[in-house]
Amino acid sequence: MKQRPAARSSWLLVLAFLASACAGPINQPDLARRSQKTKSVVIVNYGWHTGVAIRKADIPPTVIPESRDFPDADFVEIGWGDWDYYRAADPGLGMALKASFWSSRSALHVIGFKGSAEDHFRGSEVVEIAVSDDGLRGLVRFVAETFLRSEEGLPAEGSPGLYANSRFYPARGQFHLFRNCNTWVAEALQSAGLPVSTSFAITAGNVMDQARRSGTLRAPGH
């Protein structure tokens, strides 16, 4: 699939690198918990931004009613970010600074796709992580609680996404440089009971380092 515009990645990548300075410590996987895992989720690395993909069959539509917007999908891949920056066709430095320090709204971007993540996101690093049934429920609940809905039980109102098979939704949470798309993915993995730290998860590289220690590399990316 077509990747996000290069301009979208460059400014936030520079800011995140300056903020993180180093990759930081990475937790070791819990081997006892690993033996109980029966389902899986997929982490996708776009180079600066990460997202989490979940099998649509594993998502109760009563928990994430927005999943009904993708009736033919095998998976939905979900990312979180600043409302204005994420949705802009060609964001620049000014918009990146605003997103990093003065964000006023956040958004979820959901992509529905068929087949495997490594086939759909060609050129991107893809890691599959086994999770327990309880862990998967925790992760799905975390994602569900990020949607900003006008009424409980009703789906959030979506708008056209970056691709024909994607949509943007209003989201909860304050986006800033130290809580960005990558720390949100780390929080999602924590909600699944995985040994992931959010302390240094500002960059995609740190999130993927931690994901590889808990999972299996399916595609190395460029």
C-alpha cells in the first residue's frame, strides 16, 4: 500500500529524536505468560509512526462499533495522533511544532484490510505478538476507550482517512511530544499485559525494539 507522505514523517521524527536522545531500557519478556498466549496482534512501523493491527474477528462490535465501517476487512490497523497534523495532506514544521506542544485535539486513524499485514504494508516493518485471551480483551478495551463518542454504545462519527480503505475518528487523550503515536502503541501493548515500557517509547524504533523482544518479526521493512 502507499506509504504516508515523506513530509508527514520528517518533522516529528526530528523532534522525537531530539526528545528521546537514546533508546532507553527495554524490559525482558515474561516467559511464563508467553506459554498462555493464544491470540496475536500485529505492530506496524511506518518509519516514524507505529500502529497496532487486530483481527476484526477478535473485536466484538459491541465494544468497538466503528469496526462495522470495515465489513470486508480481515484486520483493522489503528494509529493515534494529533487531529490537525495527522489529517493534513502535507504538514510542515509549524504544524509539527503545534502538534508537539499545543495540540488541541487527537484522532484515531483506522485502516481496514484483507490478507496479512506484511503483504498489505509492504516495505514496513511488521512484528506479530502473541497475547492471551485476557490480554487481547484488555487491548481491545484500551482502543475502544480511546474513541471519542457522543453517546455510549454508538460509534464515533468517522471521516475519510488517508486511504480509500481508512477513516479518521475523534479521539480521547492529549497528544504532545512525550505522549505521541508511539507511546500510545506502547500503552496499548501494556494493556495486553505485555512487558513494555512507555518511558522511552517516544520513537518508533524503541517501540519496535520492545515489540521484537515479545514477538516475531514478520517483515523487516526497509
